[in-house]
Amino acid sequence: MTSEHNHPVHSKEERIKALLEQVSAYIEQYHGGSVEFISLEGDILKVRVGGACLGCPLLPSTLQGWVAGTIHQFFPEIEVVDVD
């Protein structure tokens, strides 16, 4: 969908934030953790994990599998990194 000036109604950052919110809601509901949007700088998406994810040995799998995997389905060029 475009506006009257032929610009996307939702920016790439807004679409990524919305997608990340859905992933976070799933992680929170089923695992007690969360993932928060920090910034999008070029093709680098910075996120912060929280809740039960902190200190969990499966965090790298969650971050790369659930978070990055989902983002890559829609935005294959984006690299997801966790900020401490």
C-alpha cells in the first residue's frame, strides 16, 4: 500500500518492529522470555533479549533460529545481533 506521494505507508523499520513484536509475544507466551527492538542501522538489526532468555543455554538457538530465522523470511538481507 502506498500513500498519495507513492511512498510506502510503513517503513522497513516499522515492518521489522511489528514482526519482532510478534516473535517476542510468542517467546514470552511459551518460554517466558522476550526480544526487544533496539535499532536498525543499515542491514544490522540490534535486539536485546530479556526475561527467561537471560542466561539460558539455548539463547543462541533462540536468537538465530526464532528471531533471525523469522526476520530472514521477510528481510533476507538483515543481520540480527544481540546487544547486552
